[in-house]
Amino acid sequence: MRDVLASHPWIAVTLQIVGAALVGLALHFVLHVVARRAAARLVLAERIVAYTRRPSQFLIPLLLVHLSLADAPLPAGFLIGLRQALSIAIILLVTVFVVRLIAAVADVIVTRHPTTAADNLRARSVQTQVRVLARIAMFIVGVLGVGSVLMTFPNVRQLGASLLASAGLAGIIAGFAARPVLGNLIAGLQIALTQPIRIDDVLIVENEWGRVEEITETYVVVRIWDDRRLIVPLEYFIQHPFQNWTRQTSDLIGSVFLWVDFRMPMPPLREELQRIVEAAPEWDQRVCVLQVTDVSDRAMQLRVLVSTADAGNGWELRCKVREQLIAYMQQDYPQYLPQLRTVLLRDAEAGEPAAVRVGMPEGPAVREEPITP
């Protein structure tokens, strides 16, 4: 057997590689069982073991295979290429391992701070910071991994040395080329630290109402009320004004505008408004106001203010108040809905209609139209 292996080095190397891989798989199995039992009562450790199981299953055998080829009886050129390929695979697996480790830690923190509670401001703050910082950390780890892979090639190392020799010009060119990426990366750090927006915040962006669904390392996904998604770069929230309806609390005051006739009495409408909001589960019992806020030559404008615990309830309550106030006026005060008044002017000599004045009888005419035969 020794003579066969000595005369056929490829068979010896193949058996060496297979043996190292099998030992690595067995070692991974033992380590995984031990780690899973040790982490049974620790949520973070259990999540880390689960998240890193797959990359470590390939990483450990490849490490042993790489070590076993240190003195393999193979041609120098082929051995160098094979070890370089294994080094690249190990670097990529280490990168995936670290990324999965970051994802496990972030997942545990997010799970411990759910946004399903009524007062979820703290949870949304934590989730925003964790998600953004985790994505930035993953991005940096990925860049370092790709850079490490490239540095395994001698030509790339020489290129890096030449770039370092002209660092000033290279820095300027790289800065201009990577400005969008670096700008969004820095904006992501600012958002994670200062938190002008958070996960599940209600925003008005580009005249669209929606909730922050996801914050990545380069953009924000805003889920609009009709289930469309608005993709906004992170730099937008640093450079442009926008509305955040849940910055401190989710409490809101909504408004409803109605136009009614000048003769409409206010006390019955205020009583009806009070009855409507008291029967509505969306009202949080803070604000309920009806006021005359404007007049025109034909009607007066009423503004209703009602308060709710969040934007969703605010929309529902505003629609309910609007519909029920209109129904109340249609039933009890239909004559006081907005009207277009006309006055028939007669010719004093002929005694026949001469013109129609459109507008208010008491005020100046809006327009006067002659009646043609």
C-alpha cells in the first residue's frame, strides 16, 4: 500500500483531502452538539449557534484540508493554486460566518423589542439602531472580505502598492467615485444615532403617506397606504424636509372641513359631534372641537378637530365624523346645506323678468345674467 501511494502521489493527496474533510465534518458535528446543549438556556447563544451552523460546517473541513496540504507531494504551481483557492474559500466563509454572527445578535435584540405593543417608541428606536448598524457592519465586513480575497493575488497587491504611492490622487478619485455609497453610509450612521426616522414611523415623503417598512444601508422602504413601496435614499432624510407623524408619540389631531349655509345653528352640530366621537372607539378623549374657520360669499366653513392615538385611527375617525355629520344635516337640517341662491329681477315697466342675480340676497351680486327670449 505504501508503495502504491508513493508511486501515485495524486491518490495519496486525494485520500489526504478526503480524510481531512471527514475529520472536519466529524469535528464540526461534535462541536455543534456541544455548543447547542451549552446554549440551550441562553437565547443569544442558541441563536448564534443556529445562524452560524451552515458556514461553520464548511469552514472547519476546509481549514483542515488547507492544513493537510502544507507538505503535499504535488507540483509547486498546482499546489500554490490549490492552496490559494482554498484560502479564498476560507476567507469568504469567514466573512459569511461573521455576517451571520452579526445577524444573530441583531435578531435577538429585535425580538426582545417588539413593536406590537401600544407604546412602542422605545422598541422602534432600538430596532432602527440595531437594523441600521447591523447592515452597516455587514457591509463593512463584506468589503473587508472582498478586499482580503483580492489581496491574495500578487498583481492586486502590486496595484495596491502603486495606489498607495499616489495616495493623494487616488483618494480624490475614489472619493468622487464612491460618494453616493459613502454618503448613504454616513447618512445611515446619522439616522441610527440621531433617529429622525425609525422602523414603523408614519411619514409624509414626496407627498405620500406611509410607514417605514425597512431601513437598509443605502435606502429606506416606505410602505404607502395603498401597498405601494416608495424607495428613498438615506441621504434624502438628511438633506430634505419631511413629516414624521410619530417622532415623539403617535398621538395625532385630525381635522375635518365642512361647508354649510350661514343660517346653520352651531349648538346642535356640536352636540352631534360629541355624540359621534363618544361612540367611536378610535377617539382618545383628548380633543373634540367644532369651529367656524372661514366664510365665502355663499357659505361658511366649519373645522372639526378630533384626537386619536395613532394615524390609522385618526383616518378612520375623520371619515366617520365627516360621514355622520353630513348624514345628520341631511336628515335634520337639509335646508342649511350649501346652497346657490338666485334672485329674479323684474323690469319695472314691462313687469317681466329681466335678469337673474346669482349670490346672496343680502349682499352684492356675484354676477348678473340677462334673460334672453
